[in-house]
Amino acid sequence: MLDAKYIPVFIGGFIAWICIMIAVGYFTSRGKTHGSSFLTGGGNLGFFLIFCTVGATMIGTGSSMGAISNGFNHGWGGAIYGLGASTGILLMLLFTSAKNKGFLTMSEEAQYYYGGKRIIRQVMGFMMFVIEIIWLGNHLNGGSKYLQYVTGMGSTTCKLITVLGFGIYVFLGGYFAVVTTDAVQFIVILIGFLAIAFRAIPMAGGYDAVKEAFNAAGKPGAMGFYGLGSYGILPAIALIISTNLGVVGTPTHRTRIYTSKDEATAKKAFLGQGILLFLWSFVTAIIGMSCYAIMIKNGDVLESADYAFSYMATNVLGPVVGLMFMIAGLSATMSSGDSDAISGVTILLTDVYPSITGKKIEEKDYAKYSRIALVCTLAAAFFITLFVNDVIGYIQTVVGALLPGVAMAMILGKFYKRANWQGGLACILSGTVFGCLILFIPSFKNAVNAICGGPAIPAALISLIFGIVVSMITPEDNTPEEERLARVFADREGKVAEIANKNK
């Protein structure tokens, strides 16, 4: 906890920042919150907004908390998460053509890949909603840690303040408020983090002093290639895969494609951010490793490595200026959380509800029901955070366990022409069941972690094998493209698609 005299400075700055975000979200989203536009922002966003919202989401909790804490513990190992995030974003270039199909959600895209079968949409819709709540819980957990470090308040109280912080402007302005506030927060994140990184190593006494700090701690491997000598090769691969597939299997990033102006806009935004994230990964590592050296030099002790960025902000830049730059850290978590919140609501209202009930929400009621669904989604995510603490462990374990099945199903449906709906279901369910066993059987989790470094690698392989084998032993799906699209749009309208298969 920081000196109590600085707490009012931070609280005042935090409140002012939230007010600014509410104002930006409200005024920029006027005219774009009616009907389904509440969830799409008009669906015609240009390069700048798409680029910034992708960046703000990715340079979020995983970077500001997880990657920096990895740098604190494992030196250049702090760049591993960024490598996974960068390659994941670049992989999204393979899916940008989905913009031309008119999809609104990732579940619609999956339904199209698998013959337009509604069961794929229903299962994927449910999984997508759960995944968004999982990610949202991670962001709330990260944001709350900033508040805990400064104020010393209880974990639950800080999580509640965080969820209310970004929940307000999303509630008022919908998706367009998300992307415009993301643009502002992205700029603040860049300025804040770079200001700290440029001063970090000199303040630690130079690069040699940082190396000596890790050598003295018995971690000489931390300063080698990606810190693999400290982090471990298999755990590093597992983290990269879980982060990589986490990007491919998360609906938020698909929303960027569906709401962009055109396919070319989406491609340029993902390519630019993929390159930027690779470079950014070294910034987080530098902040984390310097924090460790500075802490040793000052004789301080951190309760958790997740507090590394907060420590650096207030020690490298001084308490008052540092507290203002800690707003950048909070921006990182909020700009990730708001995107996942609105994506979760979109899935709930356009996938889960109509495909199960057979009814479509009326255009005039979209904004009202979206706000109700948003409150429910945030409440569910808040409940999950009550059982969450470590940020990078959360990503490596929970995300690594539950997202590979969904991500592999999307990859299989897109690129394996023999894939059918039975194979798609097998891919999703096998990966999910394996992931649940990891999460609920501690001895099994420990064994998998010891052998594979985490659940991501075996979960991805199991999903892929089941998807291919089941597709091969069941009838091939030759449903024409027009029919698949017709089924997708019919289910969006809440209709039972009774379209005869022309090939029968």
C-alpha cells in the first residue's frame, strides 16, 4: 500500500478519468445507440478506431499485470505473453474475409463453417458467452489490483469499484462508446508505459545491474533468450499457445472484423497491431525486470508480482506523477474489459436467445435488453473474480483449459474442407471436457502441468484429433454456401430454417 497521503490524489484522478470516459462515450455514441446499433456501433468503423480498440484490448490486463509480473519473476520471460498475443493477432488475418459474409457474431461464423447447423450456433453461443465472462473476470481482477495497491481496500470492494468504473459508459453508449474510449485509453496506455520503460533500466543502475540482481537471486537464465532458463521451455510454449488460441477463440476480436468498414480495413488494423504487440512485448519485460532490480536495490518487498507496474509507476516517476500514470494501467484493464462485456451481450442477444427461443428481439427493444444483459454479464463476471487472484496463472490455466476447443473448431471449420457439424461438436466438447477435468481435479492439473507446462498443448491436440477423426467417420457435408448463409440469417431472425438441401 502507498503512503496514505497520496490516496486522495489517486482517487480524485481515477474519478476524473472515469468521468472523462463517460463523457467521451456519451457524446461520441449519440445517434448510434438505437436498436441493434447499440451492439455494432453502426458496423462501419474506420482503420483508426479498429486499430486502437484492438491495441487497447490486447495491451490490457495480460500485459499490464501478467507480462510485467513475468518480467519481474523471469526477466526476458516477460516478453513471452506478448509473443503469443502478437502471433494470435496476426493469425486473425486468416479470418478477415468473414467481414464479407455479414456476420454479427463468432457463433454465426462457426455455424456457416459447419453447414449452417443450428446446434453449432447454440453450443458455440453458450461457449462464447462463458468465455467472455472468463476474460471479463480476468480484467476485473487486474483492475482491482491497482486499487488494492494504492488504497489498501479489500479485494472485493476494489473489484466492485472496477466493474462499476467501465460498466457505466458501456451501459450508456454501447459498442461505439467502447471503441471511442478505447482509442483515448490506447494513447494514454502508450504514453504511460513508455514513460516508465525509458526510465526503468537507468534507475535500476543499468542493464548490468539488472542482470546481477537476477544472478544473485539464482536466476541467471532469466536474462537469456526469452528468459527460458528461468521460465522453462514447456511452460513458455504452453503460455504462447494458450494466449494465441485465446485470441483466435475469443469473440471480441471477431467483432472488430464484423464492425470494420471493409475487409481491407480489418486486415491493416490486425497487421499493424500484430507488429506493434511484438515490439511492445519487450517493453513489458523491461518494466518487470527493472522493477525487480529496483526493489532489491531499495530493500523493498512486493506482496505480489502483479503489483510490479504499480510499484514502478510510483517509484520511477514519483508518487504524484506515478499515480497519474497508474491511470494508464487502469485504462489497460478497463479497455480490455469493456470490449469483452459488449461482445458477451451481443452473443447473448443475437445467438443464445433467438436460437433457443425461436424469437428475435424487436429492433426497438435492443438497447433496453442490451443494458439488462450487460448488468447480468458484469454481475456474473464479478462473481467469478471472487475466486480469482493471480493474473498470468489465470490466463495459463483457465484460458488455456477452456479456449483451445473453441479455437480449434474455428480453425478446423475454416481450413479443413472435410469438417462437418459432428466433427465440430466433437472438437468443441472434447477440448472443453478435458479443460474442465484440468480445472476441477487438482491432481490431474498438476500432472498435466508437470508434463506439458500447462493445459493448452494437450487440449489443442485432443480437440484437433477428435474433430478430424469424427469428421472422417461421419457423412461429408456438401451444403452449398448460399444455403449455409440462409440458415445463419434465418436463425438470427429467430426462424426455424427449413431449407431443403439441394444435394439430396
